[in-house]
Amino acid sequence: MNLKDFCPGEEALETLRAKVKIRLSPKRWIHTAEVEKAVAQLAALYCPSKTNLLRAAALLHDITKEWSVEEHCTFCASHGIRLTAQDVLAHKTLHARTAAALIPEEFPEYAAPVLLSAVRWHTTGRAGMTMTEKLLYLADYIDASRTFPDCIALREAFWGAAPQKMTAPERKEHLRKILIRSFDMTIAGLLADGLPVAKDTVAARNALILEGNQT
């Protein structure tokens, strides 16, 4: 199989769904299932051909979310993933790294580069995000299970603008502005909590702003 062109069918997704569900707590599974729905809706607007691949990425994005900090650190050490003191302090982002590294081992049929990169960057973002990375990141932020005020506000801002009625350029610009707003919210929250801001998050925000100034 050429993983570069990999796109799972409905039967494969159903099998993956069953495997993932038994590994997660009920609460985490509800979120995961909602992210799958959200990313499918987003993919329909921005990259329909990647819909099922992104659904698979959504199912796998939090596969290590419920590990302890110690489990993340042990896994990273055994897989050559270097962590800084800042990484450990911002431990809520560790699961993106460990999940992306675990998938090739335990779900090798899903180790397509585009899927792994979407999982890897779904928490912090990065400069020069691909469309699939952007969509999984946003789906994780605005899925229907999210009840945090910022998540609700961003979900309403995205869908309230009726992106399905926009032209392709308008829709792309809408996504850019929504992503900037999401990074602003994330950074403000981290500052309020006295936590470090990942350099990749700052880079993601700045890259999106520069992207808008290049038009």
C-alpha cells in the first residue's frame, strides 16, 4: 500500500473506531467522536478528497491523551523524542508527540505522513501549517463536545459566518482569521495561567498574520 495516497474506507474507519473506543475513557471517546464529525464537516468545505483520512486522524489524535506525564516522558525517552523542561511543564501538549510516534507502531496502516503530521501539530500548530493540519487543529478546538467559553465562541464565529456560502478565496480567508483568533485565545489563556507559550504556537500565529499581509 502506498501510504502517501492512503484514504480509508467506511469499513476500515468503523474497525478503527472500535479499536480506539476501548482504549479511551467514555468522556475522551465522546470528544474523539465529535472531533471526527467536526473534521468531516470542515473537510467537506476545504479538502473533500482528504475527508476520510482526516476522520482517521481525528480518531487517533488523542490516543495517548490519558497517559500520565511520566508515561509520556518514558515513551519519549525510549523513542528518541527530546523534551525540554518547558515541554514537560506544558504537558497537555505531549500527547500530540506521543500519539504521532505511537501510530506507526500500533496502527501502521494509518501511518500516512499527512495523517501523522495532522496529529503531531493538532495542539500547538506550527508555522506553515498544511490544510489538513489546520483542519484537525480547528476541529479539536470547536467540536460539539467543547463547552469552554472560548471554544463555543470560536465555533459560533466559524459556522455563524456561513462558510458554506462563501467563495473559495473567502472561505480560505475566513479560516485564516479564525485560526489567528484561536491562537490568540490560547496564548491569552496560557498567560493568564502563568504557563509558557510554545514557540510553535507563536510561530503559527505570526505566520498566519504574515500570510494575510502578502495578498
